[in-house]
Amino acid sequence: MIPIRDTAPRYRFPFVNIGLILVNVLVFFHQMTLPPEQLYQFIYRYGSVPVNLTASLFGLFDPALPSASFLEAALPLFTANFLHGGWLHLIGNMLYLWIFGDNIEGMLGHLKYLVLYLLMGAASISFHIFSNPLSSTPLVGASGAIAGVLGAYFILYPRSRILTLVPLGCFFTFVHLPAMLFLGLWFLLQLFNVSLQGSAAGVQAVAWWAHIGGFIVGLTVGIITKLRLQGRYRD
């Protein structure tokens, strides 16, 4: 299923959301200009490598363990959200951010949205690290942070309708799906992929736990925001 647009009203011009999209695109263009060796170094420096953070955390308690500094290992929790592995990876993520992010920015406000977006991205990567703490494969992509946006949207705009492109064999059709159904199916798909990952051998190509963790954190953000709004209206 490919979302095309939503029906939720926009309360503010989403310049932070647009800025996030532009930064992702510009970083990807920069990646494309790098020769293979420099690109490799760039990804391993700014992508999040689970074993680096794991080693740095243990190193805080056991100086005998060789590790990078905690700051060097933790910074990619944020920077990895702006790196992507290819055109499809970038376009898919930016499509979801464009459709769902503007409404969350409108609900939260510009600064709060930016801060929470970055924190949801870091939290989602942390879920991935907990699921595979000794992995030396760098994690890149905005998927986890955007999953947080989807989780918040699920709570704050459940009655919004999503115009969705649905493949039916060799044909495609457009349907309007309730946001709760569209995002609920999206989350169930992530859980299904995790179950497949657990039963399959080989290298993990997609950080499904980052998607799940980001969505759960986004649900929490949405619930807290909704409760505060309800309390404000009662007052």
C-alpha cells in the first residue's frame, strides 16, 4: 500500500517538516558524490553501529574494554536518521514524512516537533540496538523517526482518511482508508516481518525493531499530547 495524501487539516505551515525532508535529500546527494571508500567511512561514522554503542557503554564501567568515546558512539543515534541506502529508501521515507509529518508538526508546534522527531529517531535506533547489540552493520535511514510520526498520527488523527494506492495483481486501484486501519496494518506488517526475521538465517536487511520501537514511542507521544489537549479543554 502506498499513501498518496491524507484528509487531516493542517494548522501550521510545516516548515520544519519540509526542512527535514530537504536535509535528508541534501545528505543523500552528498553521499552520491563520495567515492566508494569515502562513502564507506561516511556511513560507518554517521550511521549507527550497534556494537560501537554497546562497547562504549561497557567501557564506562570497565576501562579495560577498548571502545570509542560514548559521545562518538551515541551521536549516530541522531545522524543516522538523515542517511539512506538508496533512492527507493529515500523516496519511500520522504513520502511518508511528507504526508504524515505536517499534521504532527501542526499539532505539536514547530520546535517541539523537531525535538520529538529527533528523540523518536534516537529511541527507535535504540530498540534496534537492543535487538542486536553486537552487530557491526551500520543502521541508516529515517524510518524509525517516521514510524514515531506514524504512531503519533494513529492517536491524534484516527478518523483521517488516507488516499492509498493498492496493487491488485497486475492492476492498481485507489481507495480511501481510515488512518487507524492504514497505520494499524502498517504496524502489523512490521510485527510480521520481525517474526519472519526471527525464523530466517542470514543478515538483517531492514531494522524492523527500529520501526516497531519508533511507532510505540510515537503512540506514547500521541497519548500524552491528546491527554494534555483534553485537560486544556476542560480547564
